[in-house]
Amino acid sequence: MGIEIRAMEEQDIPETIRVMKEAWVHSYESIEERYYPREAHDFDMSLNTVERYTGSMEYEYGFFFIAEVDGKIAGSIRGEIIGKSGFGMIRNIAVHPNYLRKGTGRALMEHAVDYLKAEGCHKVSLNTMPVLLPAINLYLKMGFVPEAYLAKQWWGVDFIYMSLWFDKIG
């Protein structure tokens, strides 16, 4: 199974949205349902629109990559560099259930980290829910460290703020 990571293109948007939604439904039903409010999940799902994805692609400091396996979109990762600050933020990552635990998430994360390094960032951060143990384990293996525990951050749900530093400033 060869995984190819590339920048998302406009024609990829509908399929990327479908994959994102299937990934989020699977995650919600298998892990998050007892933790994350249904209203929050439905709100998050409503944000997956062609207009928002197009806007993400057009955002000057944003990035949006997809993973392809045998020509099929298997996952995506989206984030941004906060202006010229040297700080990158991963906003979301999703892997279709058929490609979980097969290296797709790691490949997306590594590509995003390499991209942020090449763009001169000194740090990248992300938020995750404490119940998403497979994701947390991946982030830890990649060198991310928990930097803060965000109590009742989003919809009254706790999150973990994790970061990876590339170089010291100065």
C-alpha cells in the first residue's frame, strides 16, 4: 500500500469532504460518543462545505494536504502558519476508517511537519480530545508533548494542547 501525500486541489474537495465526514462519524461512533456532545459533532460536520474548503485552499497562510492510496483519497490534514510568526497550527486531520492504523495518519502528520519546517516554523501545535488515545499515541511518538490541558474548551469538553518544537528562537 503506497501512500502519496499531495496538496489538495479544487477537484478533490467533494471526495475529501466525503472522506472527512466518514472519518468523523466513525470516530464519533467508536470513541467520542460518550464524551463529545452530539450537538457539537453535528456542528463540526456542518463545517465541511465546499465553500469552507475552497476558502482554506485560498487562505494565504493555510495548507491542506490529502493522502491517496491506490488513487483513492484516504485522508486529509489542514492547518495554517499564523502570519509570519513561525508558529504552525494543525487544525484537523482525518483518516477514512478503511485506512486507519496503516500509516496514513502518520504520513499526513509527517508531511505537514516537514512542510512547516520548510516554511521556517519553529513550533507546531494541535488540539486533541483526551479520549482519542490512538491519535495521542501517534503525536507522542512523533515528539509532540502535552503543553496544556484545556478544561471545558469547546462545547464544554476538555482538550489537550500538544506541541512540537523544531528549533529554539534566536
